[in-house]
Amino acid sequence: MTLTTQQRKHLPNSLFGLPQRRAYPIDTLSRARSALARAAQFASPREQAEIRRRVHRLYPEMELSGLKRR
């Protein structure tokens, strides 16, 4: 399901992969997977690590083998 602008505005910062920029929403498992995929394409290594940490904190059961662990 697409996240509307209104819904996105109501998400707390804690549900973003990069909360300081409110980028990469991770409020659902599907969006968390998408955030990891987009981060692999567009984010810096430091940003990827932060997104990976935040996703793992919310979804510890999710396998994070798609991104390099540092």
C-alpha cells in the first residue's frame, strides 16, 4: 500500500531509517525491506549502516544479508 503524504507526516521519526531527514520509512516490514533495497542503491555506507541498525531493531527476525555488515 502506498504511503500518502498525510500518513507520512503522521509517522514518528523513529519509524524512518534516517530520522534526521525523515527518509526511508520503515513502519511496516515491506517498507523496511524497501528501505534496505533503496539504501543499497542510493545511501552512503554510513547511512546504510544506520538504516540497517534501525530495521534490525524493529524487525529482529528479518535477515539482513542483503547489505554488508560492518
